[in-house]
Amino acid sequence: MENYDWPVVGHKNNIKFLQKSIDNNKLSHAYLFSGKEFLGKKQVADNFMSAVLCHDYNQKNKKEADNYPCGKCVFCQQLEKNIHPDVYFLKKDEEKKNITVEQVREMQKLMHMASFLNSYKICLIEKAEDLSESAQNSLLKILEEPKDKTILIVLSNNINWLLPTIVSRCQVIKFQPLSNDEVFDHLVNLGSSREQARIFSALSHGQIGKAIDYYQKQDLFNNYLDDHKKFFLLFSSNLADRFSILDDLSQGLKTNIELADFFQKELDHWQVIFRDLLLTKNNQPHLLTNMQFEDDLKQLAVKYSQKKIINVIKQINLIKKYLTYNINPRLAVENLVLSF
């Protein structure tokens, strides 16, 4: 196998597979990188594109590279500056609700044009969940009639949002969460203290991008701390105060869509905390996600039996499902709080 230099943490099997595909000249016309957000799918895709174009350039020119991507050839330099004429990035416009069918059709035109640099033409769809239904159908046509030396890379946080026919026509590569040790070691290498790395790696659940964000963006971590302090205040208060706290949490959110989106994220946090309560009840502090709130968890765990905690987790799951339907989000969450 040729030498490669991809600065990516984890995902060794996926990377090895992609590198071997380049070496053996057995590249698929379409790849679907599937897995949770913040796992590093985009970073792997960027390195894959660079390696494909760099390898192709050096092989055609009968040049020996120390590794791929070499960082020196014209392809590597253009990719570094995001000006490569044969690489197209497709994502949702800020003012739009979805990636539109018009955007996909424009991408199709570009993919069918001859390569500017006599190499591969590559398109990266950064978040497939943003594709509208008509855009997905248009994308399917591209997958059904692929052009030679074109590669489509689709990133998806949840392939259940995609048409099964799209999934079946792609080489699916699944990305799994990293181990806590991998995230911890990387944070320490970035300059984090060991205590910070311990907290952030636990919080990330293997989503390394989330851990890096917590380390590099102090405001983000401060917001996380504030949100969780409000949780403990909410569940240590009387019923009247609970509703008042809910009002404060959702202040400024007017439409049901805004409220549903907010409460979905809030319930994700609550679910993790109740999981931590269950671990606390079973004397498993080393497995806690919210390690910095261990004392608060111990105090709150006294109020709930193990059976009650399990029932609450089930109720949260049910409310999260209800929020995807056309119901009153505020009323649904208030009913949940009443049951605590």
C-alpha cells in the first residue's frame, strides 16, 4: 500500500478501506458517510478527496510522492485554498429551508462537464438531511447514470432521512463514536489539562468534534453548565416554580416549531442526566457523562427510586416522539414535568 498522511483521529478501518480503494483504482462513483454529528465525517471526506486527486495527479505524471496527499502538487494547493475547479461543495443556503432541486441540477451540470484538470470531478454534499424530497429524487437520477471519473460523497447524520434507493446506490461507510481514551488523548495533545480532557471526553460520547468545541469555545461550555444548573434547579423546586423556570427557559420562542426544536434538544440533555442518575444509584460514578455535577446527582438521586428513573427515561423518549407530530410542545413537556 502507498504511504498516506491523513491527520484524522480514529476511524482507522474506514480510512484503510478508502486508501486501499485509491491504491487499487477501485473507487466507487458514490459514497455515503453515515454516523452521528461531530464524529469527523467531513474531515475524513476532505482527506479522501485530497488523496484521490493527489494520487491521480502523481500517477499520471509518473512522479513519486512521499505520501498522499503530498501537500505540494497543484491539486493539493488548490484544495487547501478551496479553489479547486473540479471539486464542488453542496450545502443549504442560509436563507433557505432545504437544499433545493435547483441546486442539485446545477451540481449535475457541473459533474457532467469535462474536468478542468483532466482528473476526477468530485462533489461533496455536506448534510444530506437538508435535501428536499424533490432534490433527493433529482440526486437519484445522478446516481442512476454516473459519469466516468466522477465521485459523489454524501455526508449524513441519519440515513433514515434519505430515500432507500439513494442509500442502495452508494458505498455506505458507517462512522462509529470514538472511545473516550481516543478523545481524551487528542484533547491533551491539543493542550487541554487532563481534568478538562476527562470532562470533555465524557461529555462528547465519542463525538470528537463536540469535545473540541467544548475545549476551544469557553462560551459553549459555560452555556452547557448554565443549562444543567437550571435542570437541577427545576427538579429541586416545587411545582409552581417549575412552571416559572420552564417559562424562563422557553422565553422568546413563539411558534410550535421553535418550541418543538428547543424542547427536543432540552429533553436530550434531561435524558442524559437521568441516565447519570441511574448510574449514581448503582454506584457507577466513573461512567457518568456529567462528571462535574456528581454531587448534584447524588443529592437528586435520593429523591427517585431506580424504577422511577427508568420510567422517566421512557416518558422522555415518548415525549420526544410526540414532538415530531403536530402537538402542543409546551403542554407535552408540562405534563412530563407534572409526573416527576
